[in-house]
Amino acid sequence: MRLHDALSGFLLGLLAVAVLIAVSSYPPIPGQNIGPSAFPAAVAFLLLVCAALLIWRGLRQRHGQRWLEMGHWARSPRHLLNVLAVVGGLLFYIFCANALGFIPTGVILLVVLFYGLDVRPVLILPIAIVSTLLIHTIFYKLLRVPLPWGLLQGVIW
């Protein structure tokens, strides 16, 4: 799928404006010149500049180009099924991670996605378990992001 540059720029501009609106309500930190909104606002401003350049370039070069061109994968049932599996997997994580916990949800999600993407069956479960545990360790221990324990709450503690 290919979006016209002007349309990509417009969507990027919407994202930049949304970030600028969101960070405008961040409270300042007393005694500091730079608050928590400084860096996100700077990145959003740069995104806005890039969006304007994309829109300008896209409108300048729009000689018979379509606003949206679908790729060959969009006509392939297998590829469309994989896209739906990824979106469904994200929804599964959103709705089930707190109840099941990060580790069981991650393993289930990766097993289903690996199966759909034709990973060799003998590798699916080991890679899913090791990947999930590695991701959990990075987020929980190194980044100190609390991940839900869910069903493992009584087992771990």
C-alpha cells in the first residue's frame, strides 16, 4: 500500500498537532526551565515541519497519481489473514493481559502469530517462551515497567 505524499503529510501533521495539544497540558517542573513537555513538543514541531514538506512535495508532483494505491498483498487472502491476525493479537493483548498476565498472554499471542507466519512447528513454542521471558525481563527488571502477573500472581509471590 502506498499513500500519496500529500496524504501522508496530512496524517503526519494530524499526529504532530495531537502531540502538541497533549503536551500543552503537562505541568511545569518548579525550579527548572525545561519541563516534561519540552522534548515531545520539539519532536512534534519537527514532525509538523516534515508534514508540511511532504504536503508541499506531494501537491507539486501530483501528476495523475492516486491518493492511495493498494499493493499486491492486498489481493492475497493469506496476507490479509496475517494482517487480521496481528490486529486481532493486539486486541487480544489489550483485553486479556490483565486477567491472564503478560507471560501467558505473550506466549499465546506469539504461538498463534508464529503458526500463522509458517514458523517451523518445532521452534514455535521454545521461541515464544524465550522471547516472552526476555521481553518481560527487559521491561520488568531493566526498564522497571510493571507488567501484569494475572494468573501467575499466586505462583510468583
